[in-house]
Amino acid sequence: MNAPVQKMPVDLERQRAVCSALRAFMPAQNVLFEREDVTPYECDGLSAYRQVPMVVALPENEEQVCAILEACHQMRVPVTARGAGTGLSGGALPLGNGVLLSLAKLMKIVAIDPLARCARVQPGVRNAAISEAVAALGLYYAPDPSSQIACSIGGNVAENSGGVHCLKYGLTVHNILKIRVATIEGEIIELGGGGLDAAGYDLLALMTGSEGLLGVVTEITVKLLPRPECAQVVLAAFDDVGRAGQAVANVIAAGIIPAGMEMMDQPATMAVEPFVKAGYPTDAAGILLCESDGTREEVTEEIARIEKIMSDSGAHLVRVSQDEAERLRFWAGRKAAFPAVGRLSPDYYCMDGTIPRKRLAEVLRGITEMEKKYELRCANVFHAGDGNLHPLILYDANDASQLQRAEDFGAEILKLCIDVGGTITGEHGVGVEKIDSMCVQFRTAELETFHALKHAFDEHGLLNPGKAVPTLQRCAEFGRMHVHAGQEKFPELPRF
């Protein structure tokens, strides 16, 4: 289980000093410290973990972001950057003795270049707003997390977010060209460039997915793609999730790279269908959504191939979207899976792990056994094409034992992902949620390399401390705890 967040009393003298320093260059109303003003920032989408920040800063431009970081660096005050707060791993969980740096006011689309097919945007711009702004030009921004109507592009960069179309079009890191980043000293650096490659080390990729540990992104240049002429979705229903998993492998083995390929098990479809009325068959053990896009001729040919593969793989029902409205309805059901499942239980714990596609059926069977072990229900939705699982563990946070079991259930799922050759995250990040699972996946030398990178950018450890990369001491304690509990198959851990 993850260590509980410490509720620390506010150092009033330090709080006053920080507020005074920030208000020297920011409007007073943009520096919050009263309890009722800062409480809304106490958590992100991982609401089981909460901590009221000492101060919340709301800069209105890049210059103020830099000034905040410089002031905090001089005063040795930790800083946690926050976008829209939709993250699911506690990456934006604030510190009781630190500044919560909200980028919500930086929400301008600075420039759109339809010829170069790119746009410069501030970090507070919503993901979906980018595609909305360029729709009249026949362009769009490809990464589409389920939270795209609310999540910010800056948060997408911090977590390297994906979406239902990431199989063909990639994650955030594959869809950005350049970023401006403020260092903890308050200096601006530019990473990447306008071309397909840039000189020097690939620091753009390093910064993308770094969860706010290395710098604060103040501007992003995103790639824009031409909107496909045509798109259709195949919905295939299976009596066995193992056959559905094999169908995924069969599609890829046939040389087809769908625009998106998603899978939902029966508990998920039964939650979604009354909520969205997407047209899902709720009697199926699992369904696959497989989309083809491109020219009409390309789509017609590829859809026919996908239909045959689904039937040959054991699907008892295969349907093709007949118009754009039905295609969008199929996807609306998948994207509404999280809120739909929320109707079944007071709380749910959304996991995020990635596995080799060929191990999909094995992992799903393992999760079913864990449901019995922990006496908690679990609905499964996932990006089947790239093996990114999102098990939704249902529990009641008012029952402390259920929260404990949900966390233990989640940790065992992540360990299973590692055991079959996968990883503990696909797009949600590590945050505080999976920090102990990092001790399972990585060895001492690897963790030391992570810490060396962190030190190179942030010598005093002020940017989002306590997130993503565990200390070696924490891993040692974690290893001893689980060895004493009689558990096996943990990697080499540091010894002191």
C-alpha cells in the first residue's frame, strides 16, 4: 500500500513570506492562501489522496511563471505544477509546505500555421479545444484522452497522454514539435524545433512524461493532421475475452494498423449501455471496437479485411458503423466508460498498466482471480491495440478496509503486468499512486540514473518532490516489508 499523505500544519510565518514574495509581481487575488480558497486544489483525479497546499499561485503569463519559480528557488519552497487536475495518479497532489502553481489562466492558442500544420498553444488550453479551433481548416490534433473535453495540453505533456487513437497516431510525445519550459531557476529553455529532428540530445522526449519533476511547460507547438476523408468502426462481440484478445493480435499480424482498437469486458459494457445507449451487446463477454480511416477506397478495403478477421477469430456478432453518427456513438460509449462505471459504486480506482498483446487473456484471467481474492468487483476497459489496460476497481472509500484492498488489488495488477513483460503505466503516469511499484519494476542502478537526471535539472529537489521516482531508501524499506510478508519475485533492491 502507498504511504498515506501527511497532513502537516501550515507554517504561518513561511506562508506570509511566500505570499509577500509572490504578490510583489502578481495581483493579490492571484495568490491564494485562505483555507477555503486553497482547498479546491487539494487533489487531482486520484481523490483518495488529499493535501491542502500552503499557497496557490495563478500566473497569467509566462513571465509570472518564471518569477514564481525563481522566487521559490531562492526561498527553497517546493512547487507542484497543475493543469486541469484531471490526472489519475496523484501527479498534481500538492504539498502542505509548498506552492501549487496552477496554469489554468494560460489558455491562449497563440498561433495556427495551416501550411506547416502546427499550432502554438499555452499549457492551459483544453485538448479538445485545439481540434475545435482548427476544424474549419480540415485539421485536428490526434491524441484524444477520454478526458479531452476537460484535460489541458500542458498536463498531457507532463503525463505523455494517449487516447483511443494512439495506436496509429501515437502518444503526446509523437505529436508535439517544440516546447518552452521554465526551469526551477526561472529561466526559459526551448526544446525541439519546427522540423522532424533537432540537434543535440532528445530533451523534448525526456521532458514529455516527466510529470513536472524537471521543469514547467509554458508553451507547446503541436502537430496538426488532415482530417481523414472517411472513417468507420467495426464492433465485434465475443463470448470469451481470450478470443477477443486473440482477435487483436490477428488484426495486427495481418499488417493492419487501425486508427483505434479498444476492448471492453461485460461489466464495462453493462455499465455503459444504459448510460450512453451506444448500441453495445451487453450479453457479450467482451467487445472490440476497431476503426479504419483514410480515403473511402482504403477504408472500404480495410473494413472488409477486419470484418473477416473478427469472424474468423470467433466473434458471434460483427457490425460496421453505417454513418458518422453511429461511429461517434460507438466511441462515445468507450469514452464514457469511466463515468458510467462510477454509477455502479461510490468510488472506483482506475489503474493503468501496459502488457504485451499476446498476454492479454492471461492477464484478464488473473484479474478475475484477484476479484475473488480481494472481494471487490473490477470492470476492464483498455486500448487493446497497444496493450494499455485500465482496470476499474470498484470500492467504497468510506470503508477503510475497502480502500486498503483496492490499493492492494491495484498493486498486484501492476506486478502482474511486470511479470508478463509489461510496465506499470501506459499514459497516466506514476505520481504518488505507483511510486512503490517503481521499486518492483526498476533496479538500483536504473533508479540512480533517474535521480541523476532529476538533480541535473533541479539540484535542490523543489519541483514536484515525492512523485514518480522513489528514493533508494524507500525501495529498501518496501523490499524489506514485502520480504517479511513472504512475497516473492521482487527484483534486486538496494541494501544499506
